[in-house]
Amino acid sequence: MPIYHTLGTIPKKRHTVFRRPDGGLYAEELMGHEGFVGTSSLLYHTYPPTTVTSARRMKAIRWEADDDTSLRHRHFLTGRVPAGGSATMDRVPLLFNSDIGMLYVQPDRVDDFFYRNSQADEVVYVVEGKGVLQSVCGNLPYQDGDYIVIHRNILHRWQIDTAVPNKFVVFESRGHVRWPSRYRNDMGQLLEGAPYCERDIRRPLALDTHDERGDFRLLVKQYDAINELMLDHHPFDVIGWDGYFYPWAFNIHDFEPIVGRIHQPPPVHQTFQGDGFVICSFCPRPYDFDPNAIPAPYNHSNVDSDEVLFYASSEFMSRKGIEYGSITHHPDGLPHGPHPGRYEGSVGMKATNELAVMMDSFRPLRVAKSAMAIEDTKYHRSWIENQNEAFNPPTS
């Protein structure tokens, strides 16, 4: 994340004496990725972050794949996922491979513990909801349409507003999530032609420092398991920090679509870059403006990637039979494209109000067993003319 940021109180020089009011030293913690050569932040704790009084492995977290590996297009309806639970502990796995996992959750309670994912960066798309992401780096308010990027190992807690529905699509990435390299210059600054700029990036606003002793429960995801650690002080005891490694937010409605005289391919919608995947945003925009342009995408076979779309509205130019909250999975090995009537019907159209989040992975995705209960099992037949088969969930 190439924007320098600082909150709270820090000394003039790094790694120099910085004393608490009682005369003791604040405890430094350098947190970052790629050892000592990636982006990092230097945090100043009231108490050492190492004072763990107990540790235990609670449970394994292993995403299980569906046994049915037949090659076909898939459609899942998140509106059928039961609501409730924790924003971190009750995520429903949908699709995954060794690089990226896609999960869904509709939390309705504030966790009574603190959480960090020590084996993945997270990108959380807020379909609906509002609240505050609390972290060791400060408070970051969120709202509908936000992407919240939480880099690996950042301790946090979702302070959701339980008065409104909260719905999250979660991407867990083994690698570091970043801005696409083609949007940046050699100094890391976003280019003039990029679809967003630094002004659109929201960083933690306020540092809420707690000086409290006691037993504080931390749940840490590592080694494909949830581990419980007990800390002898409140983990949000940071008095100040600076650097480049912290949670941040970007709203999908601040993405500036790139349009052209003739249809532009999906890479123009790219929003994030990861190791083995990309995330793109399809937003309201004018269509192509050549009189003979065909706005709907042409059939295509991406021979080395899977395409997944989460439909954040019920409108999408090339699809029929989808609903708000639908997810389609078009795997490597099959051509896909507009549904019957959508290609011809797009000619002459001026604009779209569609809103969708796309994830393309460069290794094949596996369908999680937990996704089978919400699958539209007839979706692969939806390209047949006059086909009108409704959603038919399994009975078991």
C-alpha cells in the first residue's frame, strides 16, 4: 500500500528512546510483509505485544471441495445463505484454490474477541452494512460498497452496526493484495489514467488507545486452524505508528469506468492485483459510442483462468436468470459469453446501471461443499434458446 500514513504520537527518530509517562519504554513492533523489504509499519505499544498467558489450537479450518468435479458453468445464490453469526468465524466457503478463497457471511453480532488472519490478506466487499473496523492501526468506518483491505496479521475486530443488515463477500489471499502495477509509476504513485487515485483511498481516521490490564482473547487463523491466545492487556494499546502497512478502504462507487468507442475487455475494470488472481469492479457507465458497437461482451475462452462474478445488483448486461447476490463461476476449459438475446439486444443501448465484483483466478477453482446447498443446478443449460428453468436447490 504505497501511501505513507501516521496516527498518534511517535518519536522523531525510529528505534530511539521513547518513554511512557511512568518512565518505561514504549514497545516497538515492526509489522510488514516480505521480511524487512516489503511495506511495513512501526507501532509503539504501551505494553509488549508478546505477553501471551495461554495458547491453544481450537479447531481446524479446512475448506472441503465438492466431490462432483464435472466441468460445467455454476451459479450460486447467496440469498439462500442463512443469516447470522460472526463476521470472522461464520464465513461460508464457496470457491477456493491454493491462492485465493471466496467466502460469504451475513454477521449479526459484534465479536467478543479480537481476530487476525495470519495466513492471508483479506479483501472484504461490503454488499450491505455499516460500522467500524477497529484495529491496532486505528478505526476505519465502512459502508455499503466498500472494499476493506486487511493485510495479513493485522489484529482487528468488526464493530458492525447491528441495526442494519450486514452482508460481506470475503476474499482470502495467500499473497499480498495491491494496486495493479500498470496503474502505478516507478515511485508507486497512481497514474493519471488509473480508474481511481489516492484521494479515493480511505485510511484509519482515529487511534483509540486502551491502557487496560486483564485477560483479552485473540483468535488467530494460522496453519489452517483457529488458535486462541490470551493476552494480559488490551491489544489496542498502540500510542502511535507510521508506515505503509495498515487496513484501508476503497468504495466501488469511486471507481471511474474506462469506456471506449468499441467494447473494452474486462482488464479495464481491474481494481486489485494479487498473486494468482485479480479483482475487478463493473460499475454504472455509458456504453461504447460507435454506432455499430456491440456493448455486450463477445464469447470468450480464457484458457488459463476461471471467472467468478458476484452480482451486487440484479442487472447485468450479458446475463439472464441471475438475482441480487448471485455468483456465477465460469471455469477454465469452457467458452462463455452473453445469454441468448443479450448480444443482439445490447446494440444501440446507451448505458448500464450494473454493479458487480469479478474475481479471475489463474489456477482452477474448486467448489466448496458448503456451496452446494445454494447452487442453481440447471445454470449450465441457460445458453439454450428459450430455456427457462428456474432455480432448483437440492432437497437434501
